[in-house]
Amino acid sequence: MTYWEIIKRLTSLGCHELPRSGGGSHREWYNPTTDRTTVVPDWGGDDLKWGTIRGIVRQLGLDWDEFQQA
């Protein structure tokens, strides 16, 4: 799953990207429902590992099944 596929799902679940203060290939995302943040690697069209994706979902306090259906 690519960064763009992940952010579509995160956005549909109410999360949003925080403003960037510098460069780099990682972006910070925030879930206002759980008041949690995490960093999501932005590798363009390259797929992220499933363990990384599951960690992102867990750190934002989202349900894995809801994320998959989003």
C-alpha cells in the first residue's frame, strides 16, 4: 500500500496532516478523536511494509478493520 492510499483512508477516518516545518520524507498525522499523532513515511509510489502500516493505525488509535474498509 502506497502513501497516497494510506492518506486517503486516514482522511476518510477524520485524521489530518500537520503542517510541515522542514523537508524530509516523513509527514506527521493527527487524529483529533484520540488526540494522537504519528509519523507516516512518504515514499511516493513505493509500498510501505504491512508492519509499518499497522503501527501507524495503532499509534493513531484507529481500529484495523475500520482502516481496511475505509
